Amino acid sequence: MTASIAPRDRMIHALERRPPVPGPVPHFELAFFPAMEAFGKVHPYHRNYRQWDQMGETERRLHRKDMARFHVDTAERFDHAGIFFNANPWSLDEMAWQLEAVREAGGDRYFVATHGDCTFGIPSGADMTDFCVAMAEEPQKLHDEARRRIDAVVEKAEFVRGKGLLDGFGLCADYAMNNAPFFSPAQFAEFVAPYLREIIGIYREMGYYTIKHSDGCLWPILDQIADANPHALHSIDPQGGMDIAEVKRRYGGRLCLIGNVNCGLMDTGTDEEVLESCRYALRHGMPGGGYIYSTSNCVYTGMRLARYELMLKARAEEGVYA
């Protein structure tokens, strides 16, 4: 293999934790939201298609092509190895049609993934009390809901299976705050880990790659997450005390690591602090392969494009395998 291999192949190479090949370390973001600054247009995820049902199929098809072109243009401009896709508007059929448009625009050059988590994450403030009471007093109610959730995402995976539209799923339920997981290790073992392990196993049997994302401090439950056998862990949140050097030491033989340039510094730090966070991630993530360069969340709305471009500068200077 050479430095000229396609970005998708380079990402799969990292997800499978093969030894690195010459060329740039693969780069991937769950989202790139500063679309107006970069391209002068609204990100597809933020568009409000209130009149979608009134559109004729010709107009819908043009919108799908425009959305797909945005994602591919983003990948091309910023050298992303993959595209994380959110259908908008959402339905199973619409997801497939929009994914077809992405594949038509980008071919097989880019790894394509979408949301596929079904596990319980941190509940919303409105639901938190009821959820905590259910864990203590109605555990079977939560187990029944977890089973329904698995059925729903399996239906989604089976719907696109065999169409060649998806390479994998991002499992994006957040489990932790900055100082600790929301779930105790015992609660995680009862209400989350079995279902995480099951859905990852199902996806693997279908031929999909899995990227487990969670912000926050995962240390008390990270063994259980690793035991669920995802291909990769994202985002190894430094604001949650997740040191990529230590995660690499403990889990690099089991998981591809994706991260972990400090998003807090991208807003509030100096340019040199941003660059040092980039260098730290590259220095400790790259050795031996099994690493994909990324922010510690995503390129979110409000991030200055110049700060993201510092990430790319660091990668060009120090993120290349010889």
C-alpha cells in the first residue's frame, strides 16, 4: 500500500489497527458545522425543509444532490477520510435516497457512516429524575425499552444492508460528564453494556464498522466499553480527563483511537496552546497505527475556521507517516 490509497481505505486501515502506511494520518470529524464561513451556505443538518412534502420529486432530488455535494466538498477541502451523514428530513426511505446521492457524488472515495446507537446515554434534564427512579424501582421497564431500541436500529441497518451505501455506524450516546460517568459501573453493567455489546456484535456480523463516541470522563467504565468490542473509540475527551497517551497504552491493542484535540482550547486557548494539543494527540495517537486524527468532539457551530485550520497545519507538519 502507498500514500496514494483512497481516504476511505486509509480510514479502514486505521479502524482495523493495521500497521501504518506512508502518508498522512487519516482525519475524520463527526460534523463540520461552520459551513457559512467555509462555503457560504447553511449546513444541511441546519436546513429547515418545512415544505418538503409539498415539493415535487425533481426538486427533492436537487436538494439531495446539493446536500451530498456539501458533504463531499467538505471531505475534499479538509482531507477527511470519512463522511458522517445525518439524513434531513428523516425517514428510512429518505435516508437511503440521500445516502445514494452521497455515494453518487463521492463514489467509494470516502468512508460513510451515520448514527446507529441505541444504548441509554445521559438523559435530558426533563427525563433524568424518572430515569433514575426507573433504574432503582422499575429496571425491567428499562430493559424492555433497551430491547425496543435495538430492534429499531437493526431495522435501519438491515434497510441499507447490501446497498453499498454505508460503511459503518457512529454510536453517539454520551455516558459521562467531565468529572465522572453518569452511570455507576454497576448501573452501566446492567443497563448499558449488554446492549452495547449486542448491537456492536450485530453490526459486525452485518459487515459494518462501529465507532463508539462519548464525551466526558470514561475511566470507571472504559473496560466495559472496550469489552463491547467497537472498532474505535471517539473522542477521548481531554476536558474529561481522558489522556490519549494513557488510553493508547491501555487500549491501543484493542481499539482504534479517534481524537482528541481539545475543543475547549479551540475556543479559549492561544494558537500555541491549540497547536500543542494537536501535537500531543498526534505524538501519542500515531505510533503503531490504529489512530484517526480528530477534535475531541466535532467542528461545531461557532468554532472559528482559522482555529480548525491550525489543526490541519499541525497534521501537515507532524501527522505524516514516513
